[in-house]
Amino acid sequence: MNNAISAGCSWLSDAVFYQIMPDRFCRSGITPVPQNCELVAWNSRPGRSGRGGQEFFGGDLQGIRSQLDHICSTGANAILLTPINAAPSYHRYETTDHLMLDPMLGNWQDLEMLINDVHGRGMRIVCDIALNHVSNQHPWFKAALNGDQSYRSRFSFNEDGSYQCWWGYAGLPELNLADLFVQQYLFAGEADVLQFWINKGFDGIRLDCANDLSLPVCEKIAAIFRQRFPDAALIGEVANFALPWLQTLDAAQSYFFTASLKALMAGSINTRQLQRNLVAAFGSGSANQLLMLSSHDSKRTNSDFAGDKKKISTARRLQFTLPGIPMIYYGEEFGLKGGADPDNRAGMPWKKRMSVADRKFGDEIRYLARLRQNSPELRHGIWQPVITDLHPDLFAFFRACENQPDRFTLVTWNNSEKQCSATITVPWGWLFSETKLHEVFSEKVATASAGLVYIQLEPGECAIWQLRDGSKKNYSFYKKFS
């Protein structure tokens, strides 16, 4: 990890995030609903009302607070909230006031109680803020349209009266981040937006579309933010290859792992290219990338993989064993389905009776979260691919702790439709001959011999092997000298 990263954010490498879109997570029934707003039924399919961004389900902060025990039960120890500032839409990515809590979510006391309860459980909570753009209903933009030059300079207008807007959406005018007033207001002032929310008790900020902010702006934000809040995390959403941004931010919500894995499972890249992609992403040691299989901006896992349980299981095992920070999108633990936005933003099915198959999604997430928590090599260790030249569809790597050589995990995935029997080369000097590797989901055992390990895998099988000493009576391969 680059030395620029704040030492106070070491908690990130231990984190398992649970991402929540507040409007769709849980409706408490306590928070008043504005008279001019009619909520859709909680079990409605998103988008069917025809209301677009004004399709409110009514989830709120008290609803989240009521389900903290459930979130903990998934194995998550950190929460990522999509925006909670005032906005005309349910997703709140186009704010009308960065410094106002949306009243549909509750009041400031509700937020304080939520944050206190999260911290009381030993968890962290991060909020999402869009600094790149605002709503076209924002008072600044309205004044700019009315010709007020002091406000027009806060946006980027063209000579013909048109203006820069996010991805060309007229409802999302982009702020002029070169404007000194805008910088002071957002991140560089005495009482700026980022300070405001950190002072409310959040443990970090996610910068929405950080790549749109530009790397120089992110560097400027990080320098100021880290000086003020050395223990708070600055996470950037980076839709492209995230490595440059990881030199300045504490972490990146990157889609590179997700896209690479899905490309392989769709057959548009091969196993070797996946390995090379991950070497490019993790080879420098920049491990603080949020690993996700789905989010509010992508199809849900159970739909994206067409309900293929083996593919989903493989993807989940890689998510929790590769370098990075696993992130679970709400509802994944129930096997919730959903296609592209807005279909992926359904209300959490709290009252639905879960089938045995549905419960298995959550069971695997919980098991993997516990495995990661009990395996320091999966949270802090080195990552290295292993040599499988004779088997081009065999994807394998290991994780290890250099200061705890008995902590070792090997992951092997047979990405083919045939059984695989292979001798792989594991270049780790502390994998002593005759040490035993036990597969954590089964009773299978593999034995190391002079840096080689012979394994057998079923078609499509992804196996996780961990080192267990004690196979020799009254003898330990790993002597303790401290």
C-alpha cells in the first residue's frame, strides 16, 4: 500500500461492507411522509409506477437502525449508505442541499441514534456524497439560470447557454470544481461539506464518481481531508481502472474485479487473462479495493449469473479471498434478484418466507465472512498467483502472512467442464513438505511436497485450502521463537 494512505484507516483492511440504499432497505413507519408524496407498496417491482426518480418506497434511518442485528449476522462490520442529503429523488444523488438531511429519512436525532448504535456494535459507517454535480432544482443552479453571474461561475456554461452535466443528463448540472468558492464549500473551507458529515459521526466518506472529479481534485481533497481526519476513510467510486486513484485515496470502489470476473464467466476473456488482470490490479500491493458482485448500479448477482449456483458460489469465494474489501449489496444474503437499474433496487423482502435455496446465499456469505475474520492472511497477507501451466483453465493463487508463516490459504478454481487433476507449483518457502492443506468446505486434503501440491477438482469447483499443522505427533513444522 502506498505510504500516502492514512495509517488511521487500517480498519479498512478488516472491513466487510454492507451497502444500503436507505429508501429501499426498511420502512419503520415512524418517519412522517410529506403530504405531496405517496409511497409505493413495499413489495412493488421497481420502475413499474412510472414515477422514475420520484418512486419512493419509504425506507428510513429508523428502519436501518431496527435491522442492525441482521446486518451484523451477515458478517459485515461496516455499513455504506448511499446519499442521505436532501434531494428530489429516492436515490438522492442529485442534492438540493448538501448540508441538509432529507426529512423523508428522519431527523438529526434519528441519524445520531443510528450512528451511536452502529458504533455500539463495534461497526463503522460511511456515507456517500456526490460532489461532482447537484440537482437542477438546487438554489445555486436556479439563480445561475436567472442570470446571476456569481452563481453561473459555480457551473460550466457554454456560449449557447447549455451547460456541462453528468453523462449528459440535464437534471444533473456539474459543479465547476476549479472555482475557489466551490472548493471552499465542498472540501477546503472552514465548515465545508465533508467536515460537516464527518462531524456528524461518520467514519468515512465515499466520493461518488471520483473519476469524474479528476485525479488532481481527489489529491487535493485527500490532502486536506487526511490532515483534518486522519482516522476517517476517504473512498472513491472509480468506474475505470482504479490503481492511480489508490495512490491518493484510502480505498476505491472499483468495478474492475467485477467486470473481469463476469467477462470470464461470459467467455469473453480466458482464465489467463483474468489472472493477468488481477496482477495488474493487485500486483503493486494496492489492496484497498472494494470487491463487489453487485451494487445499485449493476445487476444483482443472482440475476447476472442466471441463478447458476456454482458460478455464484465461485464468485463469492473469490470475493472473500482475493486482496481487497468485500462489499455485500443489501438483499444479496437472500438471493434477491434484479436486472439493470431500476430493477436492482427492490425493497428488502423482510416478510418473504425464504426457501432453503435462498437461505444458502446468506449461509455462504456468513461462512466466508467468518473465514476471512479468522484468517489474517486473507485480510493483510500477500497475494500471489501460482503456476498452473499445463492447465490453462485452472485459476489459482495463495495468500500468506510473512510474519506468520503458518497462516496460509490456497484457492484453486477449475474453470472448465472437465475434472481437473493437477500438480501446481506454489512458490512459498514456508509450505514445508508433508504439511497438509485442508479444503474448508469439504473433507478433502492435499499434501505439499517440495513446493508442489497435487489437487483434484470437479468441473467448475472453486476450493479453498488452508494449512493446518499437527499432522506429525509431538512435532510442529512452525517453531515459535517469540
